[in-house]
Amino acid sequence: MFQHRALQQIDSDVPVRVSMDRTLRVKVIDSCGMTCTFCHNEGTPVSADNHGRRSAPFSSAGRSGRVSIYLGTNGASFVTAPVMPDEAFRAALAQLRDALGFDEVHLTGGEPTLHPRLPQIISLAKDAGYKASITSNGENGARALPECVRGGLDHINFSIFGTTTGELAQVQGTPYRSRQRAARKITALDESIRLALALALGTGARANIVIPDHTHVRRVHRLLEKYSPRLSVRVLTSLADGDASLDAVDQLLKELDAQPEAIRLIAGTSGFRIAYRLPNGRPLLVKHIRPLRLPETCTGCRFNNSTDCQEGYYGVRLYRDPHGTFHVGVCIQRMDLCLPVEEFVGSEMCAEIRKMREQDLHDLTA
């Protein structure tokens, strides 16, 4: 078993469940109505600030007010264009499904609900044999979610960056730190969550919230108090804040009297989860990152140390550029590793991922 501080605090009789990572992350659109100061934007340049640019260097700051925090060092060589529900996308999904056994697509952005054809993208993915989930900030859910559910959406993760207007405004770009603007975004999020719960019909809904340090613990308490018990809450640690974030999670769990129920390890990805149960019966998930690396690709990488590598090997991402080419990425801090789909599926990197997943599964279940 790999060592992690969160695991060392849990009794050995808590069951451990191990599964295999079979999720493909797809950046379907770059547009977003928020300007969060910590956004990695899936490693890609902000398209709105790089119109007309087809190669590096890309602008890292523009009129949109948005950021892509790794852009200055990650070697990105393309901007992204919206994914369309066409035969090219269907072929890319089929190639990666066959090469790596993927059975779920997780649609990201930007803000995926701003894509006018998101329901059709979901439907196409379902036809290609995938489950479909999205991560959303909730700003456009009232318009988009009903059709997405009809298209076959299985799950939605709501990223919650503030439970009050002051909190949300604080993490937006300087020109956009308006409480009035933040109030509109929170109202839209509330409506999206309400609608997602009303539309459940097999569609799961979960709230994701990051805890950088102890000053953010109260946010989770407010989140649990505000929303229906049917809304699952997942707490994410902040890699940039290290022990301060882990200490804050410990404080939260103690205040909630949360009891661990299961450890959920996922072979082939750095993310893992610990499931807790609160005294009122409500579940709570905490997501952590373990130091998983690709044994060959990551060797010698300048980020391959305990402080610079932010998420380890998290999984495979799919992007589309303005020329219609689909690119596969394996690290948002090393976008220079991206390969066109046709090249990737026959590459040593793809074979390395297959081999690493099997070895990781063996090690976690040994």
C-alpha cells in the first residue's frame, strides 16, 4: 500500500476498494464566464485572448481576465476549439476506447454548459459506449441541464469556489471582484443545483469544494447546511497549500465527527478518495492526490519532484485544435507531450500507460 498521511490516520479495518481508471477527460469548449485566479484551464491557452494565434508564444493575460496558470512553462503548442458531435469526434472516442479501455468521458472546459451542442456531444459519447459526466461552475445549468439529461448525462460535478458573494469575488480576477457579479453567479449555481436534483432520474449530482487552509473550513459547513442531503459533497485538498490544506481537512473531519467508511483507490491515476459518514447519516468524500508517475515519460522531467509536480499522472485528456485535429495529453504541466490521436494510440506512451495501469492495479491489490 502506498503511504499517504490521510491513510495513516485510518484504522486498518476500514475496507479498501480498488478499481481501474477508465475515464477520458475531454475539453469540449474553452469559454467560461468566470475568471478564477487559480484556473489551470486544462493546460491550454485561453482561446479568447489568443485569436489568430496558431502557435506559441501565447498570451497569458488578456481582455477576458482569465488565466491558465501553467501556460508560461508547460510548452502548449495549440489553442483549443470547441469539440463538435461529428464523425471525427466519434472516431477519436472509438480509438481511445479501443486502445485504453475507456468507458467514461468526463466533459470539461472552460465551462462545458456554454457549449450550444453539449447534449448532442453527450448523446454521441453514449452511443460510442461511454458513460458521460461533466464538471460545471453552474453558471448556465438552468438552460443546459434538461437537454443534457435527455441526452443521457450520468453525473454532474458542481465546482463551488465560494459559498458567499465575498468568497467568490475574492478568487476572481481583479477587474471582476464585484459582489454584484458574484451574487448573480451564486444565484445561477443555486438554480443549477436545484434543477440537477429535480432532474435526477439516474443523474448524480455532487458539489466539489477545495480547502486551502483552516480559514476555509467554515465554507464546507455552510455548504452542508445550505443544500439538500441528496447533494453529495466532495472535499478536495489544495496541492499548492500542502500540509496547511491537510490540517484543515483534519479539522473539518473532527468538527463534523466524520467516520471513515471506505478507501477508494483507483489504479492508473493519482487521485484517490476516502469516504466518510456523518452522524446524521450524510456521506462526505475527501479527494487526495498520491505521487503516481509514468515510469518512463516522467523520468527526467523538470517537474518530477515532491514540490513542483502538482497532480502526478492524473490520466488522459483529449483536445481539439482550430484545424480539427484531436490531441491527447497526459500532463497539464507538460503540454509539450501532447500527440495527435492517431499517433498516440500507436505510441510507446500509450503502451506505457497500459502497462503502468496493470502494474499499479497489481501493487494496490497485492
